[in-house]
Amino acid sequence: MSRRLRIALIASVLVTSACSSTPGSQDSDACSRLMSTPAEVLTQAELGEVPEEDATLSVDLYSISQSAVRVRVRVGGRLALHVELPSTAGCSDGPVFSHSYRLRPGPVDVVADTSQGQHEVVSLTLSDQEQWVVLSVQDGFPLNLEAWHREPGWG
């Protein structure tokens, strides 16, 4: 076999094997399972959750990270969430974890910390109308915590 033919054959095998590990093959199954996997609860919350239709505050967590990220969220000084968001390595998207609470109207601070040493605070005034706080973690970007007065459109 000529040297050029061997190089072409090796290159063809490498390209074929690289393509078989890209999204759309067996990785797409892992990414699909990821979308329905709940975040791992690390500590029992002090703030009880309610059905979404009864909520005055919903906290949506979203992460795109090569490694799992631990997130702690306090609402009005009480622990609402302490969870580990799964790694999204090899996936182009990640799940949104939504948690709903019923709180008295008035001002409240939502404080978030991550295992990556990030810290963010957002202040809002709750009413009887539901409001949302969206927390997003992405590799290479600062922690993002935003208050929304309408439900985020996640897709």
C-alpha cells in the first residue's frame, strides 16, 4: 500500500471517529437525559416551594458549564435552594430548573453564590403578581442574576 493511500485511509478513519462523537450520535442521548434530570439537592431548603400557579416568586436556574456547579440561593435571608447543577459538557444546551415560592408582598433580596466563588444580589419588590429571578452560570462569564416581571421564554 502506498504511503499516500495509508495517510488517506488513516485520515478517513480519524474523521469518521471524530464525527461519531459529535452531538447527534450517542452524545445526543446523554444530552436528552440531561434535560430531564433534576438538580441534586445538597441541603434541605428553609423556604418551602409551592405550585407555580400559587407563586409570587419563581427562581429559574440555568447552567452551561464543563463541570457541575453548586449554587446556593437565599431569598429574604432564608435558604431557598442549595443544589448542584449538572455538567453540560458535550451538550449545546442545558436544562432550566424552576422553583416557585409564595412570599408576602414587599421588598426582598435574592442572593446567589456558586462553588466557583461567584456572588450576586438582586433586589425586587414582590406583589401578588408572580415575578421571576433568572440565575445563569456559563463558563467564562460572571454569574448573572436578573429580576423579570414576566415569565422568561425558555424555548
